[in-house]
Amino acid sequence: MLKTLVLTLALATTGLAQAQAQAPAPAAASAPVSSAAKKELVAKLLQLLQPAVAGMAQQLAQQPAAQLQQAAGAALQRLPAERREALARDIDADLRKYVEEAVPIARDKAVKLAPTTLGPLLEERFTEDELRQIAGILESPANRKFQQQFPDMQRALGEKLVAESGPEIEVKLRALNQSVTQRLQAAVPPQPGASAPKPAPKPAAKPASKP
């Protein structure tokens, strides 16, 4: 949704630039004037932008969990296989719990903060006509269709990207994982009482056979 918002605003900016290029230049630039109609347009835009605002908040809330999951995955590789699977399940459960609890908080806060943050910026930096044009783009059938189709397009791009760059990225990830693992192993002091593994005893020499 955030990418949709960026593209939508980019389209709106392009349309405004074309309109300004065709129109005669004003004698002097003036700050956008506030009015009741303009405030209504801002409120309408905030309502239209609500899904994008919620999506941005969700991404921000999930980002630390994704980073932690990646770090935990690297650490799990150093554990014995019999401990790794159970611990991975516990960590996944913790991450899901965090996401289930944190994402709604972030979304609700973002939606509540938007009128006092985005609202003044929209009212200050856009004219009433510009706000009307942006609202028209957001409400257009083409934009709604784009929002519906964008997940499929994003998925197709992601699959192609993985197929094309996966082998090269995998090599770099393995090198990164090895480097981080070595650094962690060197930094972690040995546990008290731990002793180096003893070498396997040599087999006893057979007694010499009597002649």
C-alpha cells in the first residue's frame, strides 16, 4: 500500500506539472489559502489515504521482528539439530505474538496521528484545486484496479528477482553467515568447567605371541 501511495502521489505530481507547464505563469507565487472547502478536501484525502497509512505503520512494526528473526536464524545454525527445531518453534511463536500485538497498536496510532501530521502538510502545501485532483486520482477506477492488481505484480517481480539473483545472493549470505558465526564464536567465552574434548584412547598393544 505504501508503494501504491508513492506511485499515486507521483502520478498526481506529474499531472500537476503538466497542467502548470500548459498554464501561463502566475505573476507572483502565493501560499495556498485555507477555506472550509479545502479542509473538507483534506479530510477526504486523509480518509482515502487511511489504508496506505495503516500499511506503512504495519511495515514499521514488522521490520524489527524480521531483523530479529534473521539474527535468530543465524544463531540457530550453531546449535545441535536436536535443539534447533524446538527452539525455532518457540522463537516463531514469540515473533507471531509480537506481530499480533504490535501491528494493531501501530496501525491505530498511525491512523489517529495522520490528521494532525499529514493534514496540516496537505493543507499548507497544496492548493484546493491540487487536492481535488489528487482525490480524483485516488478515487479513480484505474487506481482501485491498480491497488487490486499490485500484489500480483509485486509477487511476479519477487519470483523473477529470486530466480535471477538468488544464486549470487546466496553465496554472499553464506559468506556473511560464516563471518558472523566466527565472530560470535570468538567473542563468546568458554563456559566455566568446560574442558576440551579428550582424544580417543589408542588401542592397547597386543601381547607378543610366544614362539
